[in-house]
Amino acid sequence: MNNIIQFENVSKSFGDLKVLNNLNLEVKDGEKLALIGPSGSGKTTILRILMTLETIDDGFVSVNGEYLWHEKNNGKIIPASANHLHKMRDYIGMVFQQFNLFPHLTAIENVKQPQILIKKKTEPEAKEKAEELFNLVGLSDKKDHYSHELSGGQQQRVAIARALAMEPKIMLFDEVTSALDPELVDEVLTVLRKLASDTDTTMLTVTHEMNFAREFADRVLFFEGGQIVESGKPENIFSNPAEKRTKEFLKKFINNIN
């Protein structure tokens, strides 16, 4: 299986704070990754770099076999042009902590409009895709509601449908349940579990929901200080982590860590 994402010696600082420190990471096509670790350890920065919302200071990032923040020109590797970044964004969709729905549009219009404007689909094509996705996220009966008429969990599921409508090869989820009331968390996680089991989309999720990470992921990465401290299958990371720092972190969430 080929790598669809590769970080090679990537560093990123905000002022004096180094959030990624010479990071090397490979993600296989179709793999489901859970990124865990304390706040400020670099997890969200990885997603934002992939989404081209943050630049990198050093190293190389590749997506689908092409450089992301660089491009080749006459045999030389140069910083990426705006056109190159625009092309590369087509591979990637992201769902954020906040839902960011357009309040003046209905739920289905929020999912249709990007398809029409960016993917240049016809209105019937966009509507058909939107309705298919509303079935997937369990909101067929809410598609004509405005965002203020939806719960936070329902709004987040619309945001997931909107990202999926762009047909990305890679989906990024950044703490997508952190803004939700506790009783609404599971309805969103249920959708992510379904996506993980039913699609071959590559998925990276930053989460503090450890039980979900255990069920969802093919591989779990524990981050601290901008580096991967430990990487492995969920059953190994959560039942018998090898690194002392991983154990200390997980003890806050799981009682029976060895």
C-alpha cells in the first residue's frame, strides 16, 4: 500500500515555541489514524499544515505523491505557487471544532453550494450528492432546516457532509466533538465510525475521546513536544504502551493501564 501522506524532517515554530520538531510521519492510503497527546503537542498543527492553513519552516510534506508546500520546476524544488496549493487542496477535506455553517443557507444548501461553486457541478448533481450524504450522516429529515434550528451535533454532521461532498482522498478531523454537549458527542462519533468502516478514505483525527480512538483507528500516534513519542496499533497503545510518557498521559483516561 502506498503512502498518501509523508512528512520528512518537518519543523514548525510559532515565535519561540517549536510545535513540530524534525517530524517524520508516513500515512498509508486508506489508513485511519488517531492523533492523541497533551494540548500544544503539535497534533492540530499537522492537520493545519496538510490543509495549507499553516506553512512549514523546514522539511518536506508530500500528498498523493506530490510535494505540498514545494513544487518541481526545471528540475529544481521551489516553494509552492498559489496555483499548486489550490490544486493540492482538492485532495483534502477538514472538519473543525466549530461548525462554520452559513446561517442564511439551509443544511442542504450548505452542502450543495461548495459543489456548485468549486467542483462546478450542476444543481441536480449537487443535490443528489447532498441527499446521499444526508442519508449517510443520518439527517435526511433535517436537510431543509437552518443551522439555528439544529443541535450542535446535527450542525457538526452537516459540516462532515459538506466536507465529504468535495470527494477528498483525505479527511482531517480536529477535535470535532470538543464544542458539543456531552450527550451529543456520540451521534457525531457514530458517523465517524461509519465512515471509517464503510469508506476507503484516508482519515486523520485529533481526539481526546480515547474509547473512540481505540475503535476507530488502524494506528494511534502519541505526540508530545512536536514529536511522535509512540506509534502502534490501538490495542497495544491503550492496553500496554511501551513508553513511560504515554502511560502517564493515558492514566488520566484509562484506569487499567499496565
